Amino acid sequence: MTTKACKKSGRKHTPIVSKKQFGFFGAEYARKKKGMKGRTDMPLAELRRHIKEAKGKSLPRQSRRRKKR
């Protein structure tokens, strides 16, 4: 979902920050499209929007976020 801050800065917001997450969102979209139960509660339209926004971005294989201790 695009937030007010994203609209103000002019850049698109997507929770996808790595190729691994992009693959997960793609698989989740395919599951929902087939009518199967997915792992997330995100609606089909929102999944499609995030995949479209992340397409063409230069994504690392894994995210660089650190785990909290």
C-alpha cells in the first residue's frame, strides 16, 4: 500500500526488498489466483500491485536486515 510519505517523495512503496521476497510474493500470488489458501492475508490485487512495483528494481538475493537479539 502506498503511504502519504511515499506519495510525497514520489517513489513507489513496496515491501519487497530482495529476490527471495519477490519469489515469495509471486508464489503467493499464484496460490491466491488458483483459489488456494495463501500464507498471507494480503488480497490478490495488493499482491499484484507490489509485484508490479518491484519488477525492474535491482534487488539483492537476500535482504540486509539484521535480526533483533
